[in-house]
Amino acid sequence: MFPQIFKIGEIVIHTYGLFIVIGIFAGFYVIKKECIRLSLDFKHISDVLFWSIWIGLLGSRIFYVLYFPSEFIDNPIEIIKIWKGGLVFHGGVIFALPTAIILLKKYRLPILKTIDTTALAIPLAHFFGRLGCFSAGCCYGEVCELPWAVIFKDPKSIAPTNVPLHPTQLYESFGNLILFLILYMSRKRTDIEGLKTGIYLIGYGFIRFIVEFFRGDVRQFYYNLSTAQWISILFMFLGAIIIIRKSWGGKK
């Protein structure tokens, strides 16, 4: 809706980038509180998060460029301008998770217990990130005539302008907010290592799988499902395996 907050000369503050920053800080706040509650080493965990976030952003951008190469053929310098929008969340997870595991092993931190604290915070960070996505117009929805359809009018918007669209960014944003509230309110009852991660994988996988049906941007499809939907199925499958193992096996 509002890709730019303000512009002074060559200095531009993009709404998308601002929401990404807000989401990161909100996620860090939740993780710090959990580290205190669970007596985890936040100093080393914050180092792990710092590098995982940057590598994750790189992965998110690489996946976006691979999905939509035509946007950058004529102007490759645009690839580095992630503050204007254009990140693929699944790509971020695929890049960030191995980075986090390597660093957690280096610092001798409990892997599943630490990842659980991150799984608790990711939906909150993602909530803000998708609001930024909405402001830039990326990941836009199909044309619809529903009462809550949105119309993008700013010419800088990535979404088509002056047509009513499904607000898919808001669907996913508020889906993540609900997932965060569920995880946060039940955090003391789900302290079995891996359980929060399993719930997150199933919850987010389900949210993304459903939202994909209403997306209107160009995507790749295999057997009538988008790439993101197949990855979401994988997320839900992995989450189910973790929950079954941890629920039946108890604390390991």
C-alpha cells in the first residue's frame, strides 16, 4: 500500500525494510525472554541468530531471484535491493537452519532446545515481515470481488494496481500472529525438546499451503501444487514426525 515511508533527496526509507527490522527486534525480544526462563546462554545464542538471520536473508533473496529471474535480467543491480521487497521465506529457512545447527554445535548449545526458542519467535517476526510485504505489494493475491479485497494504487507497488485483490499478505501475516499466540500461551506446557518446533512446522506449513491457493503472482507449479505448497507439505510431515517421536517418547 505504502512502499515508501518518506524520501529526502536520495535517502529513502522503505516500509518493507522497516517492518523486517521491527520483526527481527520483536523476535529477539521473545527469544531473550525464553533464554532467561530456560537458563540458556543468550549471548552465544544471539551470535547464532545474527549470522543465521543474515544467511537466511541471503537465501530468501536467492530463492526469489531463482523464481523470478526476468525481474533482474535488464537491471541486475536490483538483486541487492532487498529492502524494496522480494524474499522467499522457505529459502530463508533452508539457508538459516544449517547455519544455526553448525554454530550451535560450535558453541556446544542444546540444538533442539535452542531451536524451540526460535520456533516460538519466528511467527511473530514473520507477522511483521508480511505486513512489510503487504506495504510493498509483493506476494499479492488473485483478483477477487470480496468485500475485504484490497486495491493497490501506488505506482511503485509490486502488485497490479487499480484492481481488487485477495490480501494474501494479510492472510499469512495474521495466520502467523495466531500461531505465535498459540505457541506463546502454551510455551510452559510444551517444554519437551522439539515439541514447539514440530508445532511450528505443522502450523506454518498449513498456513502457507492454504494461502498459496489465493496467490496471484507468478509461481512455479508441479502436479497442480506450487513449489511453496510442496515445501509446506514437507514442513508438516517433518513437524508431525517430531511431535510423534517427542510425545510418545517423552523427554530425550
